[in-house]
Amino acid sequence: MRLLIVMGFCSLCSSGLIAQSTQDKAKVIQAVDDHQADLIHLSDQIWAFAETALKEYQSSKVLADYAEEQGFKVERGVAGMPTAFVASFGTGRPIIGVLGEYDALPGLSQQASPDKQPLVEGAPGHGCGHNLFGAASLGAAIAVKEWMEKTGATGTVRFYGTPAEESVGGKVYMARAGLFDDLDACLDWHPDYQTKASTQSSQAVIDYLVNFHGKAAHAAFDPWNGRSALDGVESFVDGINLLREHVHPSVRIHYVITKGGQVPNVVPEEAQVWIWIRDSKMPGVLAVSERMKEIAKGAALIAGVESEVVLQNGIYDEIPNRRGAAVLQSNLEMLGAIEYTEEEIAFAKELQKSTGIEEKGLDASITPLEPTAPDPPGGSTDVGDVSWIVPEISLVVTTAPVATPWHAWPVVACGGMSIGHKGMLYAAKALGLTMMDLFMQPETLKEMKAEFLERKGDQTYEAMLPVGPPPIPENGKQ
């Protein structure tokens, strides 16, 4: 009899907990709905500003101002970047962070139209959907803050305004400044043409400039008195292309020649190569980088010039966290797929027709949790650096039609209309629900931390940056 009473009591407790959890989740969802108009307005403002790396003055301001209006304490200009900020609410542990981005890409200006129509020819545009990214993540933080106020839940929610993901790696400077060190968990999301909890890594990458310094001379009258820096560049790229046969299949090497002389009849005194080296893991990148440096020395010797290798920045591979992804996955399945109108589906198919891809429309179905591949797909993100400091949960959400080319005008078009808006609001809810779960589940945080430490192993994180401040553009605002 006593056993039956205990079992019945436990059953009632379990039912009560489930009911409470359902009520809490409803509060988070309602909070996002309550702020829907404001979040869309923020996203559209940032879409129209279309500010590139470290020039996101207006974009960061509207986000920081709105966070302040909602009761967050905002610290601006962090890590030496005027457009970086941190917005915090609450005290004590756990401390749950969420990342937001808002930088645009050059040359991708586009109207919210299914055919290519620039707003301003040659101007920037949000070809990676970061106008949606920042607004949704802030929306999630606000929803969690309001849930904490209503329920008395304790801890700290923190929104990170992170600039310059596309070219400088703003999060790396923030990591070097120690801004993520006290987090218990961190979340991010990214626009995509599918919806899923990410379980994959990303590629590590290091960005170098390789400079060659020679001696100018008249190319016809006395070329023997010159030493061509361009000869150094040509020898260097020949060496790099020979190296490709002798690296692992996961390695990627990309370069452009950024300086090669001014006119043909002057032996070039200065020449330069901008080179990126990628691999699945940072140790692999470092190994290839050492080979690259030796090739630069050899090329300088061939040409009789001087070489100089300059580190610009580096980004680590992302450490996935499957335990955290499972929590996110349960919330995606609870929310279900985004629903679209006939007009939105027609817009998507017209856009696909304009770009020459199959007219499949939109796919917001919830992808099952995937196995983690040993080698990641192509691409790097400065979220990787954050994931070496704290357990990181990553989400992608449908904001564009199936197989849409990224870093291109179709993403800009979708980011400025309802298809992008729906994905943005969905991401805010999924992130907010998952953050709420982490506040309520200390055991889950412990399990995430244990997985993080196991995957990290004995490798030590050190920000791959040159000494000194971030490269803030001299001309300030665009």
C-alpha cells in the first residue's frame, strides 16, 4: 500500500513538472510573439543599413538601444570594437549566452524581389542573413528575461552583439578579451534553407598576408639592377600549388595576388599574396602554415628579395555538443515546421527560377539529429572560437528557398520580406526555449560540460590574432 502511495505521489509530481514546463514554454513563445513587430522592425532596419565589417554603427546601436529599453544592462564598445556590445540581465549562475551578428557583405545590394534588382548598384547587402541573426538572438534573450521576471528563475542571460564575422572574426577579439570565460553555455543560430540542430564541426582557418620586398629598376634600360617582388610572388604561388599534392584531403588553400606592381616597365618593388589555409582541425592548419612559411622563404631566395609573413587572424574549428543539440532538437520538434502562404511559396519558386535551380520552393521540415561527421563540410565561423571556451549549441533555420546560393542576392531578397521574418521569429522561439531549459536543468549543463571537456581534450585554446587592437577602418562610418 505504501509503495502504491509513493508511486502515485511521484506520478503526480511528474505530471506537475510537465505542466509547469509546458506553462514556462508557453510564456517564452508568447514573449516572442509580443515583440514580433519590434523584432521585424529591427531586422528590416539592419537589412536597410547593410553595414559591412566593423562599420556596423547603426546596426549595433539599434540592437543595443532596444536591449537597454527592455531592461538589459548594456556595455558598448567591448574588446576594442566600437560596434561590439554585451547586454546582460540577472545575477548569479547559471550564465547562459546567445550570440548575435549584424554585418553585411559588399556588393550584394538587392530589393526584396525574386529577380535580381539592386537597391543601390554595388552597395552592400545581407547575403548571409545577419540582419535576421542579430534580431532573433536578441528576441530570444528578451523572451528568457521576461520568463525569469514572471517565474522568479535565477541566473544571468547575456546577449553578445558580435560584429565582423564575415572578414575579421569579431568573436575572436571578444574571446581574447575573456568575454565568454564565465559562461555555462552559449547558443547561436544561422539563416539557412533547412531547419535543424547542428551536430557538425566547421573548418579551422588562418588568414595571412605574404609580402615580398624587392628593388625597383627600369624594366628595359637596366633590369639587372632590379629585384622583382613579383618574381617572389610567382615563385611562392608555384610552390603553394606544388604543395597541394602533399597535404591531407581535408586541407583547403585559397589565395589572391593583391599587389603585383604598378606598370610593366618598372621592376616591381612590392608584391603581396593574401592566403587562407583551412583544415578540419587547428593543428592541421598550423602544420600546413609552417610549410607555407618555408615556401615563402624559398621563393624570396629564388627571386633575390625579402619575404614577410603577417598573421591577420585565425578561426578555430567548432566543437559540436550533442547533448545540447538534443535539448534544442526537442524544442524544434515541439514547435514543428514553419508554415508558408501560397504567395511566399510562389516567391520562393520564382527566385529559384531566376537563379537557374530546381523550383522546389521552401523546406522548413525538422531534420532529425544527424551523426557528427569526422570531417566538417566547407566553411569557417568565429563561433568556433567560442566553442573552445564554453559548450556551444548551434541552430540553423529556414530563411530562404531550397538550394539557394548563399553570399548572394537571393538571400538578401528573402531577408527583407516575410520568408526571412518567419525564420527569424522561429529561431527566437527555438533559442529562447532551449535557454529556458538550460536554466531549469542543471544536470544537463553538467552533461554538456563533460562532453565539451572530452571533445576538447588536452588542446589549449589561444586566440590566433596579431598583437594589438582590431583593424578598425580609418574612415569610420560608411
